[in-house]
Amino acid sequence: MRTLDPQLIYPSARFFLTFIRERRLASTFFQHTFDALPALADARRACPDSATRAAVCDVLSCYNRELGASPAALQAIDALRDPAALCVVGGQQAGFLGGPLFVACKIASIVCTAHHLRERLGVPVVPIFWLATEDHDFDEINRVQWTDPAGQLQTIAFDWPDRGRSIERLPITSEVRRAYDDARRRLSFADPTLADVFAPASGDTYARWHARIWSRLFADSGLILVEPRVLRALSAPLFDRARTDAPRIHPLLADGAARLEADGYAPPLDPQRSGTLFVIDDSGARHRLDDAATDDDQPRVDMLSPDAALRPVLADALLPTVAQVLGPSELAYHAMLRPLYEHWSIPQPVPVPRHGGTVISADDAVLLSRLGVPPEALLGDRDVPRDALSARASEDLRATFRASESALEAALAPLREDLAALDPGLDARWRQTLDQCRHHLSRLEDRAVRADLARQGISAKRFLALRSLLWPNERPQERVVSAVSVIARHGVEWIGTLVACGEPDRFIHRLIVLEDPHEQG
């Protein structure tokens, strides 16, 4: 298994990069580390209390049965009823047809971590994926994207007249259905039966449809799905506490921010704006709760929603979470939350950076090998692909073009002095003419190199498209390319590979090399 340097994938995520390389950050910014798992497990078993645990499991069972959950998922919920049982939690927004590739990597990390901790602790540990359907960031979830064979990023998106509302209120509109039908047609599933995995069921909302997709894809792993809306009734005491403690929450978050700043990291959350509740009104719009509301003007509990800072703390008060699987950005803002966990006497779970992945076909891997270009090279300088192609062309051809370039300047040189004597301004025109000639010669060389490589059985066009495949729009592939496009082309076996590989306390970003059924024919 080949891995890629995370510095190449997330060069600006300083806290994340330091965290995965220096274990000191875990003990500095979080309550617990992997070295203290047994003690954390004991503390987590007592939180939540037995009555809350039973009520949560009842809700999880009902919700997952509505999704048509697998026997493995229902067995995991039953296992969670055991007072000794724990869980591993990670969450994400509800991206169209499952969202970007990194979401599949995150869920695989949740499942992998649960398996690992089950063996390590000798108690039931189940995986839970938290769907952040309360969010109202519509532009984050309304598209599916993939890279075509020419390296061009393709996008199918839908609109919603009520954009700005909580995603949990989004129905499967005719616009959503149009986008789904278009995606199913254009993605051209190599195995047509896999397309049904992404089909909505009768009566689905957008959020439930999204949950159903992951429930199907991870059916054998015991993955439990949950939306925050189904737990709101059980969250009333926690919401009350958040309101009562509102004057203390901002200073506690400011303390967490100060700790980050003292170590040279910019706090990802504004402590004066974070740590508050939202109200989802009857129209679905989400507003910050007015802390000055009177007792006569209390919103219903089913209208309340925590922000990014409160969400994990409230979730961990309801679930016996022993580990949280976090992306690069999440890891940094969770580092601000330790004072809040301590204030509320909720044991903070161990932070686990989610594993990552970049997908490439087996044929493309062979092409890179023939050209002597490591995949990492395509994540950097834009000129690397062209330079690599030129280097693979015949030495005689390259030498001829170098000689021609020198001869070109020599041929034009006698004109320069005569033109300058006629009109000093013509010297600039002479230089411009030389540059244009060099440009056209360079284009001719590109065509000649491609023809030379074609005779060697190497597709220059495909190679030049590889950079866009690995680094679309100058961003990591896993954050742009949708998981459904990888499944459509390569099937689902790679998901099982993600779950089986690696240990949670050793971060890896895999280069996932997959066979291409389309090309196997």
C-alpha cells in the first residue's frame, strides 16, 4: 500500500500536520490520549446514565430500521445497550449522493477505529456516523463532481428556492430528482446494480435519502446512522444547561483559543460568536437564539440546534463516545473545546484524525511508472507533467529542437542592429518576434513529443489529464471528486480495503489504485 505525504495534501493545515507528527499536541489540547484509553473507557461508560443510554438506543433503533438498516447495524445498536459498550463517532454534512470522497474515508476511519478499540479494550465498541443535517450551508451539499478522461471537472448541481433553510427540511424536489437522474445517466455505472444503492426510497426526504446511501454502502460494517433531529427530545436538559451556562461558555472557549494562540496556531472559531444555540423556526430558517428571551418566549425543544462548538459536547453527553474521528479543520476547533468538556464534567473523547485517500486507476499507475513520475510530483509544480513527457521523448528529438531554438535566435540576430538603427522602438518588436517564434517552436515540440510517445505506446493526453484528476481545481481530490463517481467507475470493493487498512493512531493518506472495469471491457 502506497501512501502520500499529508504535507502535500493539506499544506496549510498547520495544527493537523503537527498533531499527526507530534503526540505532544494530543495531551496539550485534549483531555485524553490513546495511552490512557482504559481510564477514558471507564469514565465514558458512566456518561450518559443508563436511562439516557436506553432512550438513545431506542431512537437509534427506530431511525435505522426506517432506513432499512442491515442486521449488522441493528446488532450494533443492541450491543450499545450494554452498560460496558462504547462508540466511535464522526460526522459530516449531507453532500449530494454521498458527498466528496473524503466522507467515505471518514466513515471507513470510524469503522476501522471502532474495530481497533473493540480489540484493544475488550468491550463492545460500535461505529456511529452523525449526519449534520441541521446545517444550512446549501452550497456545500448541492452538487456531485467528477473528472472526465480529459481531466475536466464535471459538475451536476441543483437549486432550492428555500436555500438558507436547514438541510433537514429539504424535500426531494423535482430539481433534486432532475439532478439525480442526470448524474445516474452521465456517471455510467460499470455495474448497473450499484446505481440502485444511490436511489431514494418512496417518501424519503433529502436527508433520509443521504443516510440510506451510507447505510447501504456500509451494511456489513455495523455502521449506525443518526440525524440530530431524532435526538432533540432527549437533548432538552442539555439545551437548558447551554442556556443557563451561556455567560460562562464564551470565556471557556476563549481559554481554549488562548491555548492555541500560545502555541502559535490561529483559533478556527471565534469564541465570542461560538458556543451558542440556534433556533430552527417553523419555516426551517436557522437563527441564533436570543439569550435574552423570557421564560414566556421559550422555543420548543424540537426547534433548538447547537452550533459547531456545542454540537460535539452535546452529542458526547448523549452517547458513550470513546473516540471522535475528525478532519483537518475539525481537529483544530475541537482543540478549543477541552475547557468546555471539563466545565460540564463530560469526558472528552480521544481525537482520531480521519484517514485520507487519493484514487488512481491501475492503468494510470502503470503510465506514471513508465514515465518515472511519482504521483506526488503531480501535486506540486504545474510544469512537472510537461517536463516529464519531454524527458521521456527520444534524446535525438530533444537535441534537434534545442539546436533549432539556438539557430532561430542566431538567424534573427543580424536584424536587430539594423532595425535599431532605423527606429529604436523596433528593438522591442524584434524581441517580441523572437518570443513568438520560440512559442510556436515550443508548441511544435509538444506535438512532436506526443507523436514520439505515441509510437512508444504512451498517451501524453492521458498523462497531462492526470494532474487534474489528482489535484482538481488546485485542491485535494478527496475534497472535490464525489465518492459516487469512484463507485460508478470502480465498484465498491475499495471501501472494504479502506476499513481494513491502518491503525487509528497512525495517520495515513492512501494512494488507492483501482482496476477500471470500463477499460477491462
